[in-house]
Amino acid sequence: MLEEPRRYFTVDEVNALLPQVIDCFHVLVQVRLQILQIQAELSRYGADGPDVDFENVAPLMRGRVRSLLTTLDLMIGAFRQQAETLEVVGCQIKGMDPPLADWYAMHEGEEILLCWKYGETQITHWHDLYGGYTARRPIAELTEAQTGLPTDAEK
């Protein structure tokens, strides 16, 4: 299968996407919390892991465990659906604790990543491809003359 060419975003383009991204991340955060709660409950019943051996589950708890496994499958599906929605708009989920996302951009002919953290309402940081969240730098450091990150009004 051929890979699609990498898309590069401007700060304005990502900022325009952020309302949809924020909505998706709100769902991801809630679904992840539900998944973690279900997994913790399954663990208490001795039913953690991908293949549950119902012989090791107390007979009175087997119905509850089956119900939890069904709900877990639904929650994992909902999580994947939201993640795919984000991928379609060029968003790379970089973490969920805390929730982080990146988009490719160009700076002085080099690839960089525009960086977003859950709770932020606009793109305010970037980092190089290998720096990650701890190497975030303010967007204000980048100027139009240096970055190739024109605002939509300047195009």
C-alpha cells in the first residue's frame, strides 16, 4: 500500500481544526477513564488480560464479567473511532496522560511539529521531530520570515 504524502499545516490551519480536535479529545478522555475503570473491576474479579478463563472467576461473578467485557469492547471501539477521526484531520495523538497531539509543519526547510496539550484553546507551542513534549518551545519564537508558517491572511 502506498503512503500518502505528508501534509504540512500552518498554525492557522491547526487552530481552525482545534474545536473538532478538542471535542474528540473530550470523548477520548471520558472513554479512556471508563476503560480504565472497567479494567480495574475485571482485575478484581481475576478476569484481567486478553483471554479470560471463566473457570478462575467466581460463578456468581461470571455474568458481571461477561457484561464488563462486552462494555469494554464497545468502549475500545469508541476510542478507536475518535482516534481515527483525529487521524483524518492530520492529528497525531502523542499521549493520553496528559492528552497531547502534534501536526507536521515546516520551519526553515526542516520538519517540525506543532504541539497541543489538552486544555489549550490554540496552538502555542512547537518542537522538533525528536524533542517531544518536554522540548516544547513557544510559537512566538517563530517569525514568518523564519518559518514558512504564514497565517491564512498572509497567503
